[in-house]
Amino acid sequence: MFDNLSEKLGGILDRLTRRGALTEADVDAAMREVRRALLEADVSLDVVRSFTDRVREQAIGATVVKSVTPGQMVVKIVHDELVVTLGSDGQSIDLNAVPPVAIMMVGLQGSGKTTTTAKLARRMVQRDKRKVLMASLDIYRPAAMEQLAVLGRDLDIPTLPIVAGQKPAQIAKRALEAGKLGGYDIVLLDTAGRTTLDEEMMAEAAEIKATANPHEVLLVADSLTGQDAVNLARAFDQRVGLTGIALTRVDGDGRGGAALSMRAVTGKPIKLMGTGEKTDALEDFHPARIAGRILGMGDVVSLVEKAAANIDAEKAARTAERMRKGQFDLSDMREQLMQMASMGGISGLMGMMPGIAKMKNQIANAGIDDKIIKRQVALIDSMTRQERKHPDILKASRKKRIAAGAGGKVEDLNKLLKMHRNMADMMKAMGSGKRGPLAGIAQAMGFGGGAMPSPEQMKAMAEKMKSGGGLPEGMPSLPKELPQGLRTGLPNVPGLTGLPNKPTLPGLGGFPGLGKKK
């Protein structure tokens, strides 16, 4: 969602960082462009004005650290002010109350209230191990109650039985009674919306709040509606009283201004963001991480958390042990590809990688998308067990059969085999603990007896790399033989070999099917 804003701010700040010294005129010119970029991204005028004034004031009087250029200092100031605008501390859903804790979801029709209710319920059941009851209070929209019931069945989460003829406030009261009797920890109340703000909806929401006395009142707002979402938040806060905001469709191509404005205008924290259609696509809103993504600094900590949540630790340990012994076959590679897909695919992971935002157009032109993973998995699935274990036995006729079975071409299969060979060689070099460029990386990845870095270590590493330093204390040191290009900043995503001036990790052929074009 923040792609356009990220691209514009990245270009403006890039021009500043190339300068050795900054004059007041340089800062003024940059702030004019930042103002224009924010307004084009649909950020509220008052928010833009105060943001640029604060940045300008700090940038002109900034004391520059010796190892940092004045331009880089301005980037840091812009980053810090973005964090302040989005809300300095990320706040999560507050569940510190006597159970059953009532959480009320409000918003306009079509903003994604029912889906967000199901996503939140799934997350609380699976991650927080809470007992959750969902109740639909929408008696107006056709099949609204059935929609929540179907989602509940799919996720195996109980929903309040539907009783015809009841008013929303009566349903809310019945839901809380059922929550007490059933020993539930949380009761989620999915209220009705309208296509526009009206008095009837507000009065109904106020009545439900008076009846249920919810601990949290979350406004579910569609991030693609821009400034209208800010007016909506203000109106709901005045009449019902909000405790937080859940932004939906953050994965869309909106301009991102609503997120920057809502916190500043209403003073209410953005607590959640929906990043896709599936019921697992819900994330906590971390202002510092979002600011990092906007400025193309990446979001390494979220990447590690996503990996921790999606990767089966036992399976990963078994695979690591096989790699250490040099037994990396195509079945292992398939496992790696499937894990990448479960973490959000190539596009999801790339969004969190530092510096990737500036290469967006080149990546699009190179045809990098999540279909690559599916195509490669299909090729591996077309092989026999023996062929996966010993890909060297594949002859021309067998390759044709495999490619035809997967609906691909022989060239795709050859690229896959080459990539597997490169990866197997690299894993062997890492596992053997030889001295050389890969030994330090192997130790950092947990092959050479070292442990996998924790999210805290990764966070420290990301902070240090942002400021141009090396690896922080407590992390394995990188070998002296490692090329200078890999010492500062995270290494580029392996496999973007078709892009100019982008070195890749030694030995990695890259993402499947992305070798240089012949």
C-alpha cells in the first residue's frame, strides 16, 4: 500500500544523502518535495504541515554524528517523525479485564468487519490460546449472520446461534450471557454497518455499547478510502468512543495516507492491519516497522517473527542436519519452497527486505512473482522418488516427461536443477566448516555449531546495519575474506541475477527460474 509514497520519499532522500554538506536551501527544497509526496499520498493537510515543520526544524539544527553524512541524518529524522505520526508505541488488543472480555467491531458496510472478526478470533484461539465466541449483530445485510457462522465452522470457532426477530442490543446481551455460561474468555461482537454515516447507525452502536459495555471498541476502516476514513474515525469516536483502529486491505494499491492521518487526527492507535483475504492475514501494527518499510529500510524483525510462526522447528532442524551432511536433495528443496510460500511468498518476503523498494520496477520487469514457487513445486512433484533423491540420473527423455507433466518447459527444469546443484554445493561448504567466506555465514545460520539468531539479535543487527555499522555484539563475526559489498547492510535477495549491479550471495543460483536470460 505504501509503495508510491515509498518510491517518492526514497528518491527525494536519495538525492540528499549524496551530498557531503546540506544548506538550509537544500533542506527547504527537500521538504517542499516531501510535502508534495505526502499530499499526493492522501495524507491530511494539517498532518503534512506539522510533519514537514518538525522535520525542517530538526534537520536545520541537527548535530551530525561523525560517521554519518548530513543527508543520512535527515533520513533518520524523517524516519523518527514518521514513527511519531503513526504513533510511537505499537499497541495491541487489551485483554486485561474480567472474562468474558467483550470486543465490539464497528465501521461502514463493506469495510471488512465480519472477515476481520473471524481473523481476530482465529489469532486469539491459535496464538493466545483463548476461548472465543463470535456473535453477529447485523440483522440488516442479507446472510450477514450466516457469513460469520460459515467462517466459524471453517475455523472451528463457536458462533452465537441465530434467533430471528431479536434487536442488536438484545443479541449483544444474549452473547455476553452465553459467554459467561460457556466459560469463554472473549466475546467478539460484529455490528452492522451502513453504506454511509447516518444517525440510525450511530444510535444503534451507542445502544449496543451501553448494553455490552465492551472493553475494546475497534473501528474497522478500509485503508483504500483515503481521507474519508479519517472523517469516519472522528465521527465514530465522538459518538461511540473508540479504543483503537483496524486497517483492512493494507495489501491493496491505495496511497497509504489514511494510515498516516488517522492516528494523528484522532489520537487513537492503529492496532491491527489486514494484509490479505485469508483468515491468517492479520498483523499487529508496529509504527517503527511500517516507517522502515515506507523508507525502504525493510522490516527484518517482522521477517524473523513470520519465520518463527510459520516454520516447523523440528522439520527445520532435520533439514539443517541433512544439509550439514551434504544431503540436500530435491525433496528438501521442495520443503524450503513450501515454507517460503507459507511465509507470504516472494512478494511478501521482498516487502520486508531492505532496499527492495527501490528495485520494484526492475523486479516487476524480471517477472518475479509467487507463481514461480508453484511452478517449481509442480516440477518436483512430477518426478519419481528416486529422481528427487538423485537428480543426476535424469536424461533428456525423462526431462521432457517431467516438464510436460508439470505443464512447463525443459529449460525451466534445467534452471531448477542448476539452482539445486548450486544450493547443495553451498550447503556442503557451509556444513563442512571450512575456513573461507561461507564459514562465518554458516555459523550465523546455525550450521557451524552456532545458534540461529533470535528476533532480538536480528533487531539489533537491523538497527546497526541501518546506521552503517557492522554486526552487533553477540552475533557471530563475519569472515575477513567476505567481499566488502556483503559487509554493510543485508545481502541482496539471492537470485535477482537479472538486475544490474546487484551482487548475490556466493554459490546461490537464485530464486527458481531466475537465472540470466540466454
